[in-house]
Amino acid sequence: MSDHDEENALHEKPLEFITSIANSGGYCDGQAILPHEDGSGYYAFCSCGNWRVEADSQEDGLRRARVHTGTIPV
């Protein structure tokens, strides 16, 4: 038996992963933290389509994403 779960998103190619998130149908399957074009901060958003915030740093964006998904308390 393989050590890798064939259904695990971590083993998908990047395009397959992004496509599966794009087709998630409003669920919180993926979050992203991307830098502003001018370097002044970060955008943080979720595949559910209901959450997008501004963050001061990548760490702040990750913390906010974890709060959004319920991974850590508010």
C-alpha cells in the first residue's frame, strides 16, 4: 500500500488543486494571502467567496484565515 492518499490535495499538481478550489461551490476549501502590487500590505481571501480582508503581513493574513475557517478561536 502507498504512503500517499490518492485523494490528498497536497499530492495534486498546482493546476488541479487550483481548479478544485475554483469549483468548490462556496466552501472554505482554500485561502490565499497575496501581496499588494505596491508592497503596502496583503490581500487575504477564501474560495467560499464570502471573505476578503486586508492584512498588514503574511502572518496576519494567515491568522485571519485560520479565524475565518474556525481553525483557531477569534
